[in-house]
Amino acid sequence: MPRKKVIQKEVKKSFAKLISLIGWITGVLVALAVGFSMADGTLSVPWIQPIVPLAGWIVVVLTIVGAIMAIVDALR
């Protein structure tokens, strides 16, 4: 393969990783925002309002645990 094609492939791969990282960070931030809003009572869900704060804290904890697991996996 010519060197130019190899470099283009590497650039595409790096760009794909960057887009994936941006999407992952966005997902974590959105999950934390929704979880904290549910836990504080700012965000309500009809018909299940009594358990929304608990569900919010579950979302927050699982998001943090998932983010830590993903970082550890990426570092291995």
C-alpha cells in the first residue's frame, strides 16, 4: 500500500475514535444531568413520582460506575 493511503487510513481511524469519545462523554453528561434532576425533583415522571428520586440516584450511581469501568477497560 502506498504511504499516503496508510496515513489516510490512520487519520480516519483517529477521527472515528475522537467522534466515539465525544459521543461517550456526551452520553455520560446527559445521564448525570437527568439522574441529578430526577434525584432533586426537578424532573418528574408521571405515574411513578414517588420513586423518581430513588431512580435518579440509581441512574447517577450506575453512570459513574459504568464510566469508571469504561476508563479502566480502555487503560488495559
